[in-house]
Amino acid sequence: MDNKLESKIIKAFFYPNKQDRILFELLKNMHREVIHRLCHSYNDYIDRNYVVAGSESKKGRSSDDIIKVMQDNGVSSLCYVISEYEEFNRKQCKLKEALDSLNSCNGFAFLIVGLPSGFTFFQGESHSSYQPNFFLKPKMRFDGIPWGK
């Protein structure tokens, strides 16, 4: 786990009045509570101002489509994952490997934070008729390089 990166993620995408609670839960290794919140009420936690226009979908997306969008937004082959699945949770790993595994699980919500830019893919809990998912773009890239360079 990388507390400094997790703090950057939460401060970049979560509503200010929710950040302390989420950071506390991650610091105390209560990540299941964070995932539970994202499964049932992600709209109450994720600040919609950072959702990339036109990226919202109610259908699942292929790993290849997600990777293309992420690479177009400064993501290397690495990512940081916050999920229910211990194999990847709170770890830095290969983007394709994480997406292939998490997409095939069709279960709980997860965040895949692309490195080094911070461009992120969120997938919500799978329901019978839809699976909310979208991309998030931080105001400032995590590596400090301005967007568009």
C-alpha cells in the first residue's frame, strides 16, 4: 500500500467533506468499507466534476478499450488499484493484467489509477441491467507535468 499515493487519489477525486473519512479507513486498513461505499453510493463520494465528459457508460467495457483511453491520457503500463480483490488491492501492478482480472470478476467496485498521470478508471458494482463506469481526470497530473504535454 502507498499511503501518499492513496491520499493524492482521494484528494483528487472525492468530495472534500468525505475525504477524511475515506483516508482514515484506508489508513486503518478498512478498505472493504471504502469499496462498500463505492458499490452502494459512489455518487455521494466521487466528485462528478472530475468525470471525463462523455465517458459514462452503463455497459461493461473491454480491457483493450480502457487501456487505449488511458494510454491516450498519459498512462504507462502501470497502475495502482483499490479494489476488493486482494491480488491487486492497494498495489502497483501492470494495467492490462489488473483490467483483465478485475473486468472478468464482474463484482464489486474498483478504481484503477493510471500512472504516472493519475488518469483513472472507475467501475461500479455490477447490477443485472447495468454496470456504471467512467474515467476521471485530475486537475493536475500526479507526476506534475501539465496536461497536453
